[in-house]
Amino acid sequence: MTSDGALLVLLIAALLLGLWANTMRVDKKYRFELYAFDFAISGLLVSVLLAFTLGNQGSSATFTFEDNLTIASKRAIGGAIGAGALFCLGNMMTMAGIALAGLSTAVPVSAAMAIIVTVIMQIFGKGAGNPGLVYGAAGVALLVLVVAGLAQKAVMAATPVKRGMHAGMKGLILSSVGGLILGVYPALIESSRASEIGLGAYTALVFAALGGLLLTPLVNLYFLNLPVQGAPLPITAYFKATVKQHLLGATGGALWAGGTVALFAAAGGAYEGAPKQLAVLAVGFGGAVISGLCGLLIWGEPAGAPKAKGLLFGAALILLGAAAMLYLGA
């Protein structure tokens, strides 16, 4: 793969990862807890499909998916499954944040928190690239959290509630916790790919998606019985959803799988000049900017709070700056 080809793959990854969460906003009646089942099932099915098609093409520098399965260590496979389970937990928290506060708040906040965690792990791990840029990215990401907090304050002033915590503030908190968890995920999935008996891009995707699917019912037992919004739901409510609603969740999972494998492939290091892991992560965080802007420009978030719109638009641009600093500092 040439450097131009790698850049194209990264841009496709950012677009797919930036668009999947929009499928949650199409039908607000479809609770995110139920959506998550379709997301996880589709994510695994599409991962397997990609692995047995594109993943089996191989090249002179990489193993095919089936070859990789025969040499991959059990430790690497277990690590990818664990990483996928961790991603599921963080992603579910972010989904809850989207349901409560919207794309324009939850996704940039989650990504900003993940950037901060990623940089901290770089400090205590194998070390960052350009310290000034990488540490600066963490500082700029922290600014995103501050601006998002000010935006949420404006939303609360424009749309006050009579009692209890404002839904938007609850969403901001949940997405922050989700980002904290998601920030650990890249290092775990990368560790499953690090050695000669580690996992390739498609193999890592399949086992990460499997880990996500395995944990989804357990996490959903909590959210369905102790919902962050609305009344408790029985798990049987999933089977009462419409075909359109199931397709929305399935589309989200498919977009996530496509975007994730594109990131994994670009970070494989199987060719000269392959982008470094931090640079690849920065592109993934750039996808969060796309999600945030979609919330503002397509879905009209946050309703009834024009001051918050401007602040959140600024937060998205600041996040883009943080991602750029991370990319350049890799």
C-alpha cells in the first residue's frame, strides 16, 4: 500500500466512524439499549464477512485471515476479545450520552476524554512521539470538555427542568465516563497485534466484535432495568421493534466495522511508511468531529439553545485541532 493509499483508507475510516452514530438519531423512539443489540450483531456479522472476503486476499507482506487464525496465539485472541468487551462498555456509555445530550455533545466529549487517556497511557507506556504536540493535544482535548460544559450550562438555562438532573448534563457525564473507558481500548487491541503471532487487521476486528457481542446483553441488563431515561424495558421489547428500527442498528454496526477495519489495516505496519498508531488514532478521533457536526448541522442540536450551538461548534473545531496535533506529533 502506498502512502497515498493509506491516507485514502484513513479518510474512509474517519467518514465511516463519524457517520455510524447518526443511525441512532433517525428514530428517537428506538431506545439505544435495543439499538445496541442490532449494532453488536451486525458488527460481528460484517466483520466475519469482511474477513472471509477482503481478509483472505492477502499479499506478500500479510497473512490471509485463515492463515492468521492458525498462527495467532490464544493470548492475542483473548486480548482482542477483552478489548472488544471494553469497547462495548465504553460505547454503550457514549450511546447513553447521545440519547440524552445528542451527538453534538456526547461524541466530542467522549473523544476528548479518550484523547486525554490515550496520551496518559503513552506517557507511562512506550512514550509519545513529539512530546510538545502530543501533550498539547491532551491540553486542547481538556479545553473541549470545558467548552462542552459551558454549552451544557447554556442548554440547561434555555430548557430548565423542574426537578432532578437535566438530561443533557447526565448525558455529558455518561459520555465522559464512556470516553474514559474507550481511551484504554486502543492500547489493548494494539497489544493483541504486536507480536509475530499477533492478530492481523481482520482477525482483530472479528474477535473484538465477538467480545462486544458477548458483553452487550450483560451491559443491557443494567440499562434496561435501570434506564437513564424512560421506563424499564423487558429484553423481549427487542423483538417488538420494526424492521426499519432493526435496520438502523444493523447499519450502524456495519459502518463501525468498516471504519474500524480500515483503521486496523492502516496501522498494520506491514509496509514501509505505514502511519504510526497515534496518527491512526487521531484520524479515528477526527471521525468524532464529523459526528458532532452532523448533530449540529443535520439534526439541529441542541434544540432551543442557540448559544450552546455556537459553543458546541467551537468544541468540534477544537477537537479537530487536538486530533491534528496528535497526528502530527505521532
